Amino acid sequence: MGPPGQRNRQQEVIEGENSRMNAQTIASKVPAVTLVFWIIKIAATTLGETGGDTVSMTMNLGYLVGTLIFIAALIVLVVLQIRARRFHPFLYWATIIASTTAGTTMADFADRSLGVGYPGGSLILLACVLAVLGLWYRSQGSVSVSTVNTPKVEVFYWATITFSQTLGTALGDWAADSGLGYGGGALVFGAALAVIACVYFWTNTSRVLLFWAAFILTRPLGATVGDFFDKPHAQGGLAVSRPLASAILGVFILACILLLPQKAATGSSPGHV
């Protein structure tokens, strides 16, 4: 049994270890990765395309001004998200929408105003995504969404999100302009997501890897779908008003959040290693 002092120290060690394990299983401040998550994510990325184009093109403010507006909104929302004590669906999805609209205008600014081009912009942004994920993994030993419950991890998470949204915009525009068109681009990225879904259900491939691959690919899917709706007929689109399309998508997302409750991700989330 040992002396009382030794038993007390052993008990303290055990309690400390239990506390550490409990902290690791605390629900994160992002939603569990479910079908509802992906439905809202795709709608949010589509809104990011139509909303970003509304500000930069329909309102004729330009890509730089649009980027500054959405980056400012994104910074404010990320700060609020980090300061929050738990998962708040409205705050989380507002931050996602800010990141995807900022991604739209940033990618358009880099590709068109700076002359980087779609291939160059996509490669640079892919390198940024991989670099942030690498730093995150090196710091925390995991890039799972179930670990997003501390300010440091949230910074990594939102940096990855923003770069991935911007990358997705560049990929979507690159695919559409390469001859696929907006409808063809949407089919290609939709098919890629279907392949990832098959891999998820039928193999033991890392769930974290599949999550981030799907997360990135939903952005160009949303970009091509958004462009398909609002581009002129001459450019292969449906010529739907950008503000109208944005309003419809906003109402749809709001309805999903209200009618389809979401829980915070935990250690059993599909996004966990």
C-alpha cells in the first residue's frame, strides 16, 4: 500500500492525468462533422461566391476594397469565436461565411488584379494550407477539429479555414476557365467529393485527411455553383441576380441552423484522428 504521503502523491498524479484526459475530451468550439455540417458548408461556400461578387462586382467596389471589408469582418468574428466559451452555431457559421467571402475577393484580387493567374494562385495557396496544417500538427500533434477548444488551436484552425477557402475559389475559377465551364466544374468537384465519401465509408483512410480534403473541395464546388447561378448567359451562367442569390442562400443557411440542431465536435467526431 505504501505510506500515506506516497498514496496521496499517487492520487494527485492520477487525478491530474484524469483532468488532462477530460480536457482533451471537452467538446470543441466547432460543430461535429455530420451531413448537416456539409450541407451548410456547401451553402455557405456558395454564398461566399455570390456575396463576394456582389460587393466587388455588382456594387463595383473592386476586389481590394471587398477584401478589406471581409477581412475586417473575419477578424472581428474570429476574435469573438475565440473569446466564446463554447460552440455557438450562429457565430461559427457567420465566421465561416466571412472566411469564404474574404476568400472569394482575395483569390480574385490575386488572380486578376495582381496577375498571379489561377495556376500560380492555386499553388501558392495550397502551399499556405499545407504550411499551416504542418505547423498546427507540429505544435499540437493533431489537426483534428475535435481539438479546437483553446485559443492557440483556434488560430491554427481559422488560418487553415481562410487559406482553404481562398484556395477553393482559385481552384473553382481555374477549372471553369480551363474549358469545363461552371456546370462542368461543379460536376468535377462534386464527383471528387463523392470519391472522398466512398473512401470514408469503405476504407480506413485517416478521417482527418479526408475531412480537410473534403473541406477544401467543397469551396470550389460552391464557387462554381455560385458562378453558374449569377454569371450571364453568354458566359454559361443562369444570370440570376447576385444579391437575390445571396439572400436565398442566406435564408437557407439560417433555416438549416434553426431547424437542424448541431452539437459541438468531440473526440468521437469524424474529424478526430
